[in-house]
Amino acid sequence: MKISILQTNIKWADCEYNRNQAELLLNKAQDSDLYVLPEMWSTGFVTSPEGIAEEDEYSLNWMIEQARVHNAAICGSVSIKNGGYRNRNYFVFPDGTFKYYDKRHLFSFGGENANYEHGGSRVIVEWKGYRCLLLTCYDLRFPVWCRNQDDYDVIIIVANWPESRKHVWDTLLKARAIENQCFVIASNRVGQDNSSIYIGGSYVIDAKGKIISQNHTEDEEIISATISHNDLDNFRNKFRVLSDRDEFKLCK
């Protein structure tokens, strides 16, 4: 499966601009099976969403149209108002159908929990023979929530993770790949908002924690890689870590 991460420079609360920029990158990243945008790619990381969060599903409809045009899946989170406010990570298929994951761990340090409703269920989608766990930013810090119950092959995580904590981001991404024997696809933004500077750190990582592909600039960029299910299966069969895992029930 070929993946292209769209590492965008998000303009604060300007949905039209951000959609146009994402579309420019999409048109440059041809022939991928999956395109991954950052967290809240259409607005920036808004913790006070009133007047900014989308209510008309315009960005979702844009993702549906782009998935159709490129005959590929598209993933990325959007700040929406649907009853309450949600940080909703959409996975859109080329046929126009989609699944979504509402972020479980809201970033209390930044005040996200004050206005958003957290999700209650893990979401795994199947695409091109891969079972993909959807995560959003702060979820990465919680290994119990991320724990592979032999039910996924790939973690897809979208983020607005600042430069000041990049070492933590890099470390946790590799840890989640190694402990769960899975690929990790991580899409982070660049640029800045009123609180933080972002320098990317978008990666495709294999189950041994080795970086397959990563960003090379602090600007808007396409990060592409091809992952192999055969390589993953061979490694899991040879070194059967998941067979020795502890059993537990995820909280709701």
C-alpha cells in the first residue's frame, strides 16, 4: 500500500484556504492508496470552537470528493459541531462511504476538554488488506488505549504536535510501533498558531521502530512510502510478541 502524508501549514480558522492548500498537495501526490492530513487540518487546533467548528460538513464533503477523484482513501480530523463539539477523525473511502473516530483523550493541558466531548470507542478500519487503528494526537501518550489486541496492522495518527515536545512525539511513535508490532503512519503539521510552533515530524515507521520515510523540511511537504503486509506478517510470525501480551478489557 502506498501512503502519502500531506504535511500542511494550517492557516488559523480559514477553512477555504486550508482546503485549497491540501488540494494542491493532493494533486502533486499522485497514485497513492491513502492520503493522510493532520489533526484539525481545516482550522488549526481550536480549543474554543464556537464560531470556528464546522457545522455544514463542507470539509467532509471535500474529502469525499477528493477520495473519489483520486480513487484513494483520505484520513484527517476536523473540528465539528454535531450536537456538542467533537474532534472527529474521518476515514473516507473512494466510494463516498466513511467511518470516523471521535478523539478519546482530549488535551486538558490546552483546554480541549472544556468544550469538546470525548469519544468512547476505538475505531479500526480496513483498507487494502490492512486493519488500521485511528488515533488523534494526545491519544499517543496512552498505551492501554493503543494496545494491539491482534486486531490491527497499522496505527494512523493525525496531530498538531508542537516543536517544544518533538522529542516526546518521536519517542512515543517508535514505542507504539515496537510494542504493538505494527506500522505507524503519523501526520503532523508545520507553521504556527497563537500558542505553538510546529515543524512537522511526519513519519512512516515499521514494526521494528525503523523510520521508512519522514519529512525533510519544516515546510509544507508530501511524505510518501510503500508498506508491505508480507514484511509485517513475516516479522510477527518470527518474533511472536503479540502472542505473549497481557489480556485486559478496554475502558469505555
